[in-house]
Amino acid sequence: MTTTRAPLIGIVDSGGPAGRMSGARAFLADGGGQAHPDRLGHGTAVAAVIGRAVPVASILHAQVFGDRPVTSADRVARAIRWLSPQCDIVLLSLGLAADRTVLRDACADALDAGAILVASAPARGAPCWPAAYPGVIAATGDARCGWDELSLLPGGVIGAWCASPEWGGAGMGGASLAAARVAGHLAAGLDAARPGPSGWLAARAVWLGAEDRSARSA
């Protein structure tokens, strides 16, 4: 089932290419500011996954990275608060090592207001935020997943296509692109997914942990 309207997806990252930054805003250490074209290429790659998944989707960039992939919980929180009243889905293609109240509260308020939050989660190791917050959809790369496939991993983490070499991927890959792919799944089925996005994704998982659902149900 596909959505009956063009979804608006907010991306918290390094921005997009010149000419595709309409309405974008930068969140700097000392406050807001005018966004500039992507200097890292990361936000551009993430947006390209969204565009491939849902060509009719509109994208709004909240720029929290400049010349380096370094940001803060405060900057990300302000980006979420700006995007969430406007967007159907807020994609956080990043992860921070520490739980901060300002970020936790921004996510909780966005979820309470009805936004869907998708964030990158590490495949291994310690948790990261905002993916570890309740209600935020944690997404990670799963090399088993083709473009249209999802997996349900321990802890409710959603695995997805991530441009892995197993599927011919090259260049950027990993949890950030997987999070974008998960956001694309949600955007394509937004009307059906909105009442319970985590459950909607889980119900579509082909892979359950290390098992193939098709093998289990045969």
C-alpha cells in the first residue's frame, strides 16, 4: 500500500547539493544560520536514497554538520524541534555517544506531536542516541537485505539495505544509508504505517534475527 500524497521528510545531516536546499536551515553552535550546500557529501547520499525510494517525496534539510562530521546534542535537538511540526518523518542519519536531556526531550515532544523519527543505530557495540530512545525507530545496515527487504533484529532494531558490497554497493554505506532506506519504506506506505510505524516495519521483515521468515513459515 502506498501513501496517497507526497510525504515531507526532514533530514538532519550535512545538507544537500546546491540547488536542492530550498527552505533549509543550519543549526550552528552559536544559534541558527543560513544553510550552505553540502560540504561532506553525507546528507546528499542520504537524500539520494530517499529520492530513489519515493521520487515524489519533498525533502527539507536541517544542517548540523559543516566541514567535519561533528555536532552536538543541542544542535540536533534544535533541528528536530524545527523539523517535527512540518514533516511527516524526521530522519536522523547520525548517532551521538551520550544521552542528553535536551535531545531526549526534543525527541519525546516530536513523537508526542505525531512525527515519525528514524535514527541510525550501530550494528554492534554500545547504544547511541537518539536511536536508543523509546519510540524512535532504530535502523541499521543488514547485508542480507536487498533494496526492498527489511529485517527485524534484537531489541526491535530494523535492518535494511545499506549499499553493502554484497549488493554491488560502493562508496558510502552502513547504518546512515540504512536509516534512509527505512525512512523510504515508511514514506512509501505512510498512510498505512502512521498508526504504528515500528510494528508496520516489523510485519514486513523478511529476516528475523539470523532466520529467514520464509523458511520458518514454509
